[in-house]
Amino acid sequence: MYYDYDLIEASFAKQYGIRLRQEEDMSWSEFCTLLSGIMPETPLGRVVSLRAEKDPKVLKEFTKDQKKIRNEWLIYQNKKRRDDPAAYKAYLDNFQAWCKASFS
């Protein structure tokens, strides 16, 4: 959440007209509800869709900036996994299983 807070702020402003820095009484529950409803046409929605894309044909057509956004996210996620040995092992196990299934 901290990684994307600027995008969250911009998306709340665009979608809901809410300026989070000026909100004094929004509950955590309300914040989470509104965040879960962020639409793809917001700054956060667009970035999340770039990060989540897996179709090789679509990835091949990404612009330099889109690739940069996606690669920065992948690097950030991999650094987080390395900091948690159990999560990193689970990630590697899943990756190895995928490779075996795909290339066997």
C-alpha cells in the first residue's frame, strides 16, 4: 500500500472526488471498501493492469514506459520475497512446478 500511495490518492480524487490528505474522519473500513472499488480508468487501475498482464502478445506491444512500470513492480515484488525466506521458497516451488508443467 505504501508503494502505491500516490496512485491511491490520485485514484480516490479521480473516482470519488475525495482528497485523502484532507480527510479527517474516514474509517479504515471505509477506506478499504473504497479502495477495493477502484476502477480500471483510474491511475492505480491502469498501473495495476500493466503489472498484472501475462499475455505475451500484449506484453510484446508494451511501450518503453509500460515495460518500465511492470519491471519496477516485478523487481519490488522479488525483493520482498527474498526478505521472507518462506515466501521466497513458496514462490520458487510454484515457479518450478509451472516450468515442469509447461515444458515437460
